[in-house]
Amino acid sequence: MNFFAIKTSPIAASEFAREWDKLWAYLMAVSVFFTVAICGVIIFFAIRYRRRSDADRPAPTKDGKLLEILGSVIPFILVMIMFFWGAKLYFDARIPPKDAIEILVTGKQWMWKMQHPNGKREINDLHVPVGVPIKLTMTSEDVIHSFYLPDFRKKMDVLPGKYTQMWFLPEKEGRFHLFCAEYCGTEHSLMIGSLYVVSQAEYERWLSTGMTSGSVVAASSEDPVAAGQALWEVHCMAACHTGRPGAIGPNIHHAFGTMRELETGEFILMDENYVRNSMINPNDDIAKGYPAAMNSFRGTLNNNQMNQIIAYLKSVGEGAQ
Ligand SMILES: [Cu+2]
């Protein structure tokens, strides 16, 4: 019997999930061993050294140097293993590979909306190709949700007004559960769906045709980059942020992924959260050398439109400098 295959968790669908299970088994083994050992010794001593008469008979005390050293060194080693092993898995889980396919996930009471790089959308289903890392960039339209792929041991909070990320590597084809793991209202329990891991060819076909068994495809599938470019121009951003002499705002057109200097002298990474927050709260991070002249787009642009503008800035930004 494989010790690590204890049936307390769902199937392990990825290398990360198997590593996670091993760490979990290690934590469990250490905890169970010491719980049993300490309780056992307490019970044994309580019986062995119980008071049998009222006579005062203290035993001579003895130093146990070796015991004291072992009692410090062994737990130290055990917890350091937990620390480094856990830290390694944490970093593995947090840093998506560069070649990952990016899919946009939006939580909403009570459904998951997914959007693929070509603009195709689906609800409560997520189709991904096998063998390619998948990066999910996630936000919420209302309350806090949590995107959970139990078979991949990956879970991340999905927050209103902010982007969080999560990634996973599907290794084999099949259908897997996806959940909302944060109580988010009366129909929270219905906020479930399926992850379909399909072959590369089938994914390509699915992306272009839009119909596959079991999928609930909804809404129009516009190209987010093109839609974002249109919004960028309509909302005067291009006029303000072109970098031409005399422009009101800093040139952020080809700058996604770069560090931006602020009026405070600090530097900030121009990422999804920076762009989004600058649209909603433009005075939070004023670019060095520019006035606080931008109006908030709160209420003007909806969540989807902000995502589109970010998609456009990403498409012209990353690697452009
Ligand atoms: Cu939810």
C-alpha cells in the first residue's frame, strides 16, 4: 500500500498535487506520532508514579544532558523540514510559468465566468488543453469568492476590485470538479462547475467552434484586445497617455510589466492590479512629474471593460520596452 495514497483527499491530478499530498502526509505523521507518544507517556507516568503513601520521598534528580539536546534538536529538524518543504511548494504554487495560457475568471453571485485569450466565454465550465500550464487571472463582480480545484490542490480567493492569480498544469485528460470555496450567499452551494482537460487539437477546435458536450456557452465572444483598444481610444486614454510632449498623463501605452516611478519616489510594477486601481482610484499612485489630473472611471467602466483595457495594454506592453 502506498502510504501517500491515503484516501482523505480527492485524486491527485498533477505533480503539484502529489507533492502536496506528501507534505500533508508528513505533517500528519509527525502530528500523530507526537500526539500518541506524549499522551502515552503522560498516562504511563501518571500510573507508574502515582502517590501511594503520604510519606515525603522525593527521588534524587538526575541531569539528562543527552535527552535535553535530543529533545531540542529533533523537533528543530522536524519543523525545519516542514518550513522548507512548505516554502518550496508555496513558491511553486505562486509563480506561474512564463508560457502559461492566461484565462480570465470572474466570480459573481452565483456563477463562474471564464474568458479565453481569443475572447471566447463559458460559464461554470472551463476547457483547457492537456500538458500546458494554465494561469487564471481572477476577480469578482460582487463579494469574496474562492476558486478551488481540489484535484489539483489549488485554491485562491477571488476578490472584488482586485486581481488574484492561480496556476495549474493539467497532466491528463478528463473532467474535474471546480468549486467556490468561500461562503458567498444563499446559492453558494450552486457555484460549482467542471474543468474539462482536453487534447490540444480538441481545445483548438473548441476555441474556434464554441460547441462541445456538456458546456454551457453563453454571451458573445468578442476579442478582448480589440474591445480594449476601442475603449482605450474612446475614453481619451490614448490622447492623455501617448507620451507626446505636453501630454497630461504619463506614457503607459507600451509599459505593461515595467516598473513605474511615482511622485513619492517609490516604484510600482505596472500589472493588472496597478492598472485597475489607477482607473478606479487615479490619485492613489501619481506618476512622477505629472499632475493628479485623471478622473476616476468608477461607474463609467464596468468590470468586463476594465479587463478589456488591461488585455489591450498587456498586448502592446509586455516586452515592448
Ligand atoms: Cu462564491
